[in-house]
Amino acid sequence: MLDFLLLMVGPAVVAVVLLAAFFLPKFRVGRTAVPPAEALRALARALRFARFMVTETPDHLKVRVGSWTMVEVFATPWDRGAQLSCRPGATTGAWVVIILLVMWLGVPLSSLAAIPVIVAIFLLDRRFVRRQIAPLLPSLSAPTAGGEADEIRSALVQGISEGHRLATEAYEIERSAYHDGQLVVVLVAIVVWALAFIALFTASVESDFGRRASQSAAVSLAAAVPSGAILGYLVHRAFREKLRDLRAWSVRLYAQLEAETADRPAASKESSAFELLADASRHVPDWVAVRRDRFFQREPGAAIVLFVLGFWAIPTFTAGIVLVWTSPLWGGILLLAGVGLAAAALLFYRRWRRALQEEADQELASWSRRLEGLRDRADGFLREL
């Protein structure tokens, strides 16, 4: 019995320990001679010129490394400069896969499969830090060479990179919502098949059990497949245009980013990078709104917490209502527990939504400042000419 329990739970425990050991601590990278805030700004600029997606926050950077990997970079005061450290991380899609693998305790091999995924993500993050971030530290304290034209180019590249990040993240979140919608369609089709099968099997007058089951299953399938196909088409049609538009903007902005950061001048399909950035700014509020509104796809961990609180609140409260007549003490306890869970779920949801709204407001304000700064520099440069 003990061996069976170890087989069932052991891989999940190992995976959780590895998650804590790899993704909770911060690992030192090196030191630089500039203050922390300035070091983060210079590092963000250098990484954007290297075509990485960078999210700036007041105290750290989030660097998108690949489709499954990301790194957080922190800067803390040290003497007259800053100490830089990194925390390995993963993208939302990777966390969803890891959570599902670890939580599936009934399938030991599923939890076991999470271990190489966790190790691989950690090693990829560490390699990125060694190859991309650590070599940049000496240049963070170097004075920026070049004139006003170089400053304008730098601001332009950072604006295009930020627009590309917003468009790409919105596209990925919307695509995840589309896949979730298609998954719901599959579940609905299964329910339709099950209900039709039960109805047909019960109403059938066929005496042979096997023939009765096979006929009911075939007719039920004929009802479930068309309903699933119709619903799937409707979901596809609802998401198609928006996904196509977001994907097109992501590709356009990255192509311009490649052209602007190439070692040699590269051809671009856009007539002007400034016009592209101005055109993209009209869509930025929509991209930020996608990141704010699709919170279940963006933060699945928080969504799972909210689901668990709400899921257990309903049966707990219902059990309290049933027991309060026969056992007032236990019924009252369950009623209070159900109300507490519901209140916790509501409070968690409201705080979550408020935090997302504040983040969206900060994103829009940051974008406006970035665009206005670029315009002011460009206008000042043209006046001097």
C-alpha cells in the first residue's frame, strides 16, 4: 500500500519541490556601476534592440525568452551601483501545462512527465541569462554614444518593440480563449451525445442489449456531430476576424523591428516607421483591453483559485441548509463556511479585477508617454535642421 501511494504522489511531490527550488529564489547575475532604475532602463533598451519582448515594471523587468520561457530581472542598490539578479519563469501556456501535469495525481506518469518539463524550462532560462543578459552588464554603465538622431532611433525601436509585445500578447490570449471555446464545444457535443443516447436507449424496444446500445450510440452520434460542428463554426467565426487582425499587427510590427535593428539598413514594406507606430497607437487600447478582460486565459493560476473557492462554496452552503434542521451545530458551521467561501471568492475576484484595471491604466499611460516623448524628440530634431 505504501509503495502504491509513493507511486501515485511521489512524482507530484518531486515536481513541486523542483518548482520551489528553481522558480522561487533569485539568482545573482552581476553588478553594474549605475543605479538600479537606470540599469533596468538600459537593460530593457539593449534587450529590445536584440528583439526580445520586455515588460517594464517599477522594480523589475519581465523578458520573454521563448514560447514557454521567460525571465524576471531585478536590480537592487549596491555601493554606488546596482546588483542584478534573475528569477527563472515560464509563460502562461507553460504554467498551464505544468499545473495540469502536477495536479493529475491519479496518473503517476503524468506528474512524472512534469519533471523534465520543469528542468528544461529552468535550464533554458539559465542559458538565456548567461548568454544574453550577463554580457550586457558592462555596457549598462557606458555613456550612450551618438547624437539626437540616435536617440530618436532608440526611442522608435523601443516603441515598436513595445507595440509588438502588446499585439503579440493580445493575440496569444485571444487564441487561448478561442481554444477554450472550442473545448467547450467538444464538451457540449459529448453532453448532447450522452443525453441522446440515454433517451434513445431507454425508449428503444430492441430486446438485444448489444444491438440496442449500438443503434442508440450511432443515432446519438449523428445528433452530436452536427451540433458540435455548428457550434464550432460559430466560435470560429466569432474569433476569426479579431485573431487575424492581431496576428497581422504582430507580424507587421516585428518585421519593422527587424528592419530598424538590423546591422545594415534593411528594406521594409512600411512607408514609415513613425506612421506605423502612430497607426498602431490607435489599436493599443484594444490590445490592452484584451489583456485585461481575458483574465482567465492570462492568469490561469488565479482562475483556478477562484474556481475552487466558488466550487466548494455551493456544496458547502447546500449541505449546511440540509443539515441545519437535523443538526443545527454542524449545519450552522457549514452555512458559515459556505458564506465565507463565497465571500472570499467575491473579494478575490474584485481585487483581481481592480489590479488588472490598474495595470491596464498604467500600460496605456506608459504608451502615451512613450509616444509623446518620441514625437517631441522628432519635432525638436526637425526644428534644429
